[in-house]
Amino acid sequence: MSKRRAGSADGDKTEARARVQLPSSGLAHEILAALDRGESPAASVPTQAAPSAPSPAPPPSGPARIYSFADSLDRRDAAPSAPVERLESWVTFELAGELFALPALRLQEIQRAVDITRVPNAPAPVRGIMNLRGKVLVVVDLRQRLRMPSAAIEPRSRILVVSSRERSLGLLVDAAQQVIKLPASRIEAPPADVMNAHSEFLAGVVQLEKGLLIVLDLDQLLLVPEEIEARAEGDAHP
């Protein structure tokens, strides 16, 4: 009898161990140690409470409930996204060793600086005029406009044909560089110590790896202060 009971007890333990439900996670040696002690391995493994399901939103009501329901689905499907900053294109060029930029949208074309004809009594800082496919193009010397030292036209000199106030005008520069794309956040305000009553054409500056890029306001650039006109007359009549 005792043997059968002992055997039956051992069988019950074996069957109990066989019926033990293993946890979904846990280290192997901890589970085996719990089985040897006759404990439930699930009790030795800490469990986390299942997150409670969010309470459902009340159904829309009222005569416009169809629209309200459609709006709620749109808000649910719309995933928040970081705003993408728009890039603006700028054409860069050289003047007296400095790098400048104008909006590329205002640039029509780039021409070689050849066959510029001087015009008597032209307003400063007009360098002259040239023939552009049968049309007369007024060429503005940006060095003179920015009160820089005058320079002779060289093979690298270029004329930027731009659009301003529904007119096509040429800007004489030392050299044309490239078109670059910049976000508006890269353009910083000009330093306060360089701004004065006649610096409205300075739109901002951009810090580049190779130096400073000076951004110009095209329309303000072509408004000529009176002292530039007077200086040009003084140079012509010493």
C-alpha cells in the first residue's frame, strides 16, 4: 500500500511538474530552480500589468455628425510631421574679391562683358549699353554702385541680365560663380555697424565654409543715392 501511495505521490508530483505553465519570459536557470523547489516559475518572474485600453471617444452627435465623424478620422490619420523648410535659389558672383548673391528667380541669363558702348550723360553708375538680340540693354557697373574701386573689363567679367520693375537690366560683375540653394534661416541680418541710410540694398549675410556671402536686394540695389551721382560727376570733372 505504502509503495503504491509513494509511487502515486511521485506520479502526482511528476504530473504536477508536467502541468506547470512556463512564463512567457525569464532566464532559464531561474525557471529550472523554481521547478526544483516546487514553485511556479511564473511566480518568480516579475510581470507587468497590461496597459489599459484607452476609453473610446463618444460618438459624434447632432445634425452634422457625419462631418464630425469624417473630421475625427482625418485627425486620427494625420501623423505629426516636422515642417520642411523651403530652399531658395541664389546666383553668386564676385566683386573686388568679395562674394555676393542675388535671387536666382530674378536672373534671366548671363552674358560675356563685350561690346559695351559708353553713353554720354548716362546716370551713374551706368557703364553703358549693349545689343542683346536686337534690344538695347542698359549695363550697370556694380563696382561703382557699391562704391568700390573701378576695374577694367577682363575675360572673366560677366553681365547678369536681371529683371527689375518689369525691365531687363544688365549688371556688370567681376565673375559669375554658381547657383546655390539656401534655407531662409541661413540668412542672417547684416551687422548693425555696416548699416546706414544708404545700405537698404543689403538683405543679409550667410556664413559659408570659405567666407561670408553678402545677399543683395535687387530692387533697392538699382535705386541710386544722390551722392553716387555727385561722386561720378566729380570724377569726370576734376
